[in-house]
Amino acid sequence: MRLETAVHSRAGLLGNPSDGYFGKTIACLVGNYQAMVTFEESEFLSLQPNPECDPFDFTSLAELAATYGGQGYYGGLRLMQAACKRFFETCVAHGVTPKGPNFTARYTTDIPRQVGLSGSSAIVIATLRSLLRWYGVESAFTQAEYPTLALETETQELKITAGMQDRVIQTYGGVMYMDFDQALMTGRGYGRYERIASSLLPPLFLAYVLDPSDSGVIHSDVRRRWDEGDQEVRQAMRTFAGFADTGRAALEAGDYHTFSGLFDQAFALRRKIFGDAVLGAYNLRMVEIAHAHGFPATTSGSGGAIIGVLGDEAHNTALADALQREGFQFVRVAVGPEYRWGEAVQ
């Protein structure tokens, strides 16, 4: 018995970062990159490290230092371990007994690391989805509950700071509108998630940093200000959420002009509230290049990547060349597939 489950990377479009503040967002799956988890029946239950992401053998101390300096100290093995533990405990809480043969689990991924394309959550979600299918208990959970399970795996098991948006889009796929209404989130543990037809999106580009290890991490005080009731931050989060509503209406009306303009408004507000040090020099430079070539763009999350709306082919090529000349990666977004609950994900 063999099972393969793929989960793609993601990009936030509008509403970021209000998902962490009971707001609203629109995000899309980025089909250009994916994490794949493979289960194969075996005598013992075994979780195998990825030789590139979880290296244990090195040719020298210098190679070890270079490897961990470039990709950090944590690969995907711990994500699979935490997902398995959380899955079992959640099944027990639901009165479900997972029954099935043991397996050997492996993962591969080509999602760029440390640039905010949700490579970690892709591994978690692919592992959890594999477990649901392997043990045949998918009917014990709803698709709306599933992102919460994935989030708890990272926040409670691994103490990773994370938000719900990434887990929702990587659970549903395609393009999603998400309303993280406070009453819903506190009452039932998940928000209101509605699908937007992928065909409504204009052509998009993604740009990201090739060597994110060169940039430092500056922590924001926005959460503290929110908790203290800072009215500027509270109003900003309402405005970010409003971008998602306006953007959805624009997409449904085929109004790409309005939709595109919201990207620039979102970036300007994020820069005002979070400051240049938090956004980082790379994000600022990528957006600056996009704007210099007449393209709307904003950060696609909290890492070293931006998202924008493409134009005519001559300008697209000029933008790609300009970004690549300064060492950034340029990608034309292929929107990922929709994940239907109860169907195999390949």
C-alpha cells in the first residue's frame, strides 16, 4: 500500500495581516511549488528525514555551518512528528480509533524556504491529510475544522507563531475568501471560508529573495499595540480586512483596475503600521522595482516575497529582468488546484 499527498505553497493577496486580528483575507494556492508526503506500508512506523532538509551527515564542519546557516536548524522531520502526535490525540478526543497498517513516511519539497510561502504548513497539512486517508477517518472531520488542527500542530506542539490563513488556503486550495470573525473563531474554532473561482484572478507574479539568511529579523510591536487597544492599529486591521471585501467584489465584477490598486494601498498601509525595519530592505526593494515598472505589488505574507498583477508581455519581461538583475527570483504564478474534501489529493 502506498499513498502520496501533495500540498502546494500559497500567497496572500489581500487582507494580510488581519487574519491574526479577526479580520478577512483573500489568498491563492501557488501551484509552482509543492511539498509531497509519501506513506508506504512497513513493519514498523517510521518517519524518515529528508537528506537535504534534515541533514545529519556532512563532509566537514564548514559544510555543517554553511548548511545550518542557510536553512536554519529545523527541517521537516519535526513537522511530521508533531502532526502524527496531534493527529492521534485529536482522534482520541473525537472518539475515533485509527486502525491500519504501519507505514514509513517520507517527504520532499521544492517550496523556497524562509520567504513566507508556507513551506512548513504544507508539510504539516500533507502529513495530516495522509494520516486521515491512511486510516480512513476523513469523514470524522470537516474541511472547515481541518485548518485549526493544522494550526494547533504548529502553535501548540512546536510553539511556532503562525496564523490561520495559510492553513485554510492549503486545505481548500484554489482561491479562497476567509472571514475570521471573532465570534465564530472563539465560538467554534474556525471562521467562514468561501471559494472564489480561480478564473476570476488576473495573471499574477511572485518575486522572492534567493538568500533570505542575509536579512535579519526585526520583531514588530503591532501585536502588543493591538492587545493594548491602540486605535491606529485597530483601524488598520479593519482597513486591511476591508481590502479583502473590496477585492472580492472587484474580482466578481471583472474590475482588475480596482483589484490591482488595492495591492498598492495594502502595501502603503503595511509600511505605515509596521515600519521599514520590519518589512525589510529586500521587500522594500522588490516593491520599489515593481512600482518603477508600473506594476502594483504588495508583500504576500510576512517573509521575503511579494505578489503583484502582471501587465502586457513587454513590461512583464522588463520587470522580470530588473528583479533578476538584483538577485531576486521572478515567477509567473500558476494558481494551484482546488482540494476537494473526501477526494484523493495527488
